[in-house]
Amino acid sequence: MMTPGIILILMFSVYPMVTSWYYSFFSWDGFSKVKYFIGWANYRELFHDPYFWHAFARSGWFMAVSTPVELVLSLIVAIVLNERALRLAPVFRTLLFIPVVTTTAIIGIVMSFVFAAYNGPVNNALQSAHIIHRPIDYLGNPHTVMWTAIGIFVWKWLGQPMIYWLAGLQTIPSELYEAARVDGAGWWRRSLSVTAPLLAPFAAIITLIVAVGNLQVFAFLQSLTNGGPVFSSETMELYIYRMAFGAGGSASTTRLGYASAAGVFFGLAVFLVVAIQVLVARRVLGRGPARTGVA
């Protein structure tokens, strides 16, 4: 029963990972039969390429900004929708989860029109309300493109951590809240004394899942900005794609070996981030039951 899954994992996960390590030591365009072994030259070139470091920094910055915003907003929404008195909670949950299951490329293309500098609905609405006097080029300005992309990205994926938070909130016994109310605890006190301690183990796992997911923005940014303007929204995934397949799609400009080296370096960096988060999560999970008294 496991054989088909194992074969697919070997074909589409293990094999590409191993070959990327292998090709990173070669000068190869990905199409010709001849490839030249150059050792660590691709890695040395990476360390002297400012575009690589800028893309690397943008990926980290994108994750660092979007992750806490997404976590906090989704937690607030989950707490509100977890109230039993809110009869339309299932409807709101569905509406917030629809962008998650919508194709990422479609979201990127549609939002590029929504935030267009001229005749875009956002600019038209803001100008009609006299909030701005002239259109803002949200996706065409290097100073606003990443902030706009983060806002759209958080909106799209907000429903996913919301479901995780709801699952965690629904494991908290209602008797604890009732006991806190009897003791005179208000909403804020109940949140600090009951909700926060019991959600800590869930928070560690949810943070790990969201942070790793926020590094995987290739399809989103490619369809929204394609790394522009002037590489100002180019993250590591877009940089690797550009090096592997060429800026204009020409085989003469492809550098699969160099792109493989960039992919290996980025993969190791992501692995390091995940390892740190896993260690933190294990520490939180290990002391969570002892602190909260929940088995």
C-alpha cells in the first residue's frame, strides 16, 4: 500500500534534491549533453553576487514580517469565531477559507488588476473617498511592492492558521472558562490565564507551519510581480528560477548548475530555520503540560 507513495516521493522529492547537489558542482545550461566540473566555483560566485544576497534577504524579510501578522490576525479571528453566540460563525469561516483553496496564480493575476495604478478598484475607491489625490502604483513602485505583496499574501492564507487556532481553542474545556467567570475573571483575564497557557503548545506548531509556508512564495510572486519592478520583489525562489531558465526563457542564458548551488544554499538555510523552530517547539511542548496541568 505504501509503494506508490514511496515511488512518488523518490521521483519528485529525493531525486531532485540529490541531483541539485550534484549539478551544483558543474557548469551546465541544463540542455546540452556536455557539462564541466568546476567544484566550488558556483558557491564562490554566489557569495559575491549582490542579487543573490538581496533575494535571500527579501525571502527572510518576507517571512519575518508576514508570519507574525498572519498569526496574530488569524488568532483574533479564531477567538471571535469560536464564540458560540455568533450564529453566522460557520459562514464567516467559509468566506475566510475560500482564498486558501483558490489557485495562487489566479489570486496573483486578479490582484495585479485590483491594485493597478490606473483604473484599479483600490485606487478608484480611495480617490472617490478623497483619501488620496492621485493613483498609487502599489506593484510598480519598489518602495511599496513588497508591502502590498505581503498584505495580499496574508489575506490569502489567513484562513489556514485560523483553522489551526480554532482546532486548538476547541480542545480547551468550557468548564475552565465557567470556573474563571465564577471567580470574577473578565475576558482579558480569562485569555491570559486560561486560553494563552493551553494554546502555547499549539502556537509552537502553528508558527512552524506558517513560517515554512511563508518561504514558499514562488507561484504567488511570479504571477503578481514576476520579481519586479527592477528585481525589488525577487525572492530566492524567483532568483533560482531566473538563473535556471534565463530571464527571457532563452536556453543560451540558462545556468542550471549555478541555480542548483543557489537552491542548495537556500535549502540549507531553510533547514536551519526549521531546526531551530523545531527545537523551540519541542521545548514548549515538553514543558506545556507541566505548566498548564493538562495531560
